[in-house]
Amino acid sequence: MNVLLVGSGGREHALAWKLAQSPLLTKLWAAPGNPGIARHAEIADIAANDHRGLIDFCLRHSISFVVVGPEAPLVEGLADNLRTMGIGVFGPNKFPAQLEGSKGFTKDLCARENIPTAGYVRCETRDGALACLEDFGLPVVVKADGLAAGKGVTVAFTTEEAEGAIADIFSGHGASVVIEEFLEGEEASLFVLTDGTSLMPFGSAQDHKRVGEGDTGPNTGGMGAYSPAPVLTAELEARAIDEIVRPTVEALARQGNPYSGVLYAGLMLTAQGPKLIEYNARFGDPECQVLMPRLQSDLLDYFIACDRGTLGTMAAPRFSDETALTVVMAAQGYPGTPQTGGAIGGLDAAEAGGARVFQAGTRLDDGKLVASGGRVLAVTATGPDVRAAQAAAYRAVDAIDFPTGFCRRDIGWREVEREEA
């Protein structure tokens, strides 16, 4: 089977690395890819939002299956267009992809289906949003309704901060806002594969959204993660699936818009049980970089089953009992304006000890690897527990020569503290 992977980030590098191991694969292509992905796939210089170009490429190269990595093409309807042409796809169609594309869509669905989540209001104007703030205490959560690359969420601890977030959203990120009550608890990420009918748990993780150590500073797309997340116990995972994920999938199926692909549920583990923070319609980044090294089953086999509606016939996926931990190396200035063009070296030395470096924001400049984005590398290692995986990952980080980069030095800190208690 010829397969096309759409995307160019660290998530897609992890997917390419795993897909390349499938015995079902004849040839793997990637569009637009990056220098790391090029080690596992042949690169096609086609933008992820060029639907016609991607479809033409599939037809010309006898590609029968497409894996869509990032969220934007899904929200824009790429999966619908590919399926119309008879090409198999891993990823949801445009309507169900609104679970990520519109915070308001998801919150309204939760309200209809009695899915546990934070109380909220949707506001279409700045003045309306400012007025609604009076109905919430502090802290309060302010979210841009549309896609914002992981940076459209503000946890405001003062009224001034909340008002500033609302002003920022209406001036730059979109035309509507969701204001939510602040939930107390610990966050965890749950991944579930579905073909629209059957559900299959596909691992858990915890990520670190804030740019600074000790979880300080502004939110980012993610500065590191580890998997599994022991705080998401088997009991809590079962509750999250039964009370949150399954009702969501069943509601969309009843509407005639079944969800096919991976559903990533961001959860808050509260004193009352798991509550939904948000959904993503694809694997997380950098969570994918810790799920793939633990996966022992054939990834492509499960992706095909999601598209063909045969997931219910599949055995549960096998995951290693080891912990995987990834540290994101970002360019100075991130999550603001990153300093691009910085030289990167030492990747072979970093991987010599068993770690794996997934490339995210990189490009080749006269044959030399340089930074081309905010989050540049995801340095990933495994170990028998979080402390061991953390130590191995930071040994690899220290072997990398990236003078204009930085990273957090405390990825996994909560679980390390629990292991030491």
C-alpha cells in the first residue's frame, strides 16, 4: 500500500517513523515533510492546505491511503475531499472535526449530552464577553473559539488579565470567545481510536503547556510530555470513556456525521471525576512523540481499520510498559516571535545513547540543519520509570548543539515527585 502522510512537524516525524515500520506499507510519501521525516519517507513539496494538489498527487502516484497529521486540513475538509475521490483517510471529516475547530461547538455538544465539563458561555462580541466575565469568579479561562495553534487559551487570575485576553482574541485570533469556569485538579490526555462506532483506548500522556519551569509563563503548543500518565488510572480512564468520549462519538453518529480517527480528550481530573477540557481531532504534539515509541503494534493496521469501519474486529494495541518522555527544544523568543535560522548539530550524538530526536521546526540551509519555527526538536527517551526516562532524555538534550534554542529542565516533575514520595 502506498501511503501519504500530510504534515511537517514533530508529530508527523513520529508518525512517519512508526508508519515506516509497517509490513503493510509499500511506499511512504510525506507532504510537505521536513528533514527528519525525509529519513523515513519521500518528500512531496505540497502544502498541507493544498487539497487539490494533494489529491492530484495521490491519483498520480497510486496512493490509496492518507494520514492527516495536523488539525487545520481536517477542519478545512481535506478528509471529505479525499474520501469523495475514493481515497482512504485516517482523520475525521469536516463536520466532526469541529470538535477541535470550534470550542463552542464542543461545549454545546457537551451541554446537550450531559457530558461533564466546565460551565461556560459563548460570546460573539467583545462587549458581550466583558459583560459575561461578571458571572465568573477568578481565576477564569478565556478561549478563542477557533484554531489558535495551542496558544488561544488564557487562564486569567485577575480581571485585567481576562479583559486583555478577550481584547486579544477579538483583535487577532477570531470573532468569538468561550469563557469557562476554572477547574481544580490535574490534567491528563487520553487518546481513543474510533471508526464512528467502536472505541479503542490508545494510550495516555501528560504534557507541559507553559513555557517556563514550574509551569509558569504563557501557554505554548507544548514544551514536553511523558506517557503513560499514571494519574489517569484504569478506573478514571474507563469513566472518561464511558462518560465523555463514548457519548460524544454516539451523538455525532446519531447526527449522521460519524467521527473516524483519533479523538484526543484533554481531561481535568477533579474531585468529582474526569471532566473534559477540550478535544483535539488528531494526535497531540508533543504527545505523539511519546506514544509512538511505546507502541508495539502495527500503527497502519489500526489506521486502516478506523477508515474501513473494522476497528471492532481488532485486538487491543500493545504498548510497552516503559515510560517515554520527550523534551521540546524551542527557538529563543517562543511562544512569541521565534529566532529562526539557528544552526543545529549533534543529533547523531544525542541518538547514540538510545534516544530519538523528532524534528519539528527544521529546514536545510545549504545542506545544514537550521531552526525554522518555534518548537524545533522533540528529544525523546524511554526508561523503566519517569525519572529514568527523564534522565535519558536530558542526556540527549545536552548532546545537542543548538545555541539559539532553549528547553525546560523539569519535564515530568510531578510524576518524579510522586515516584520519590
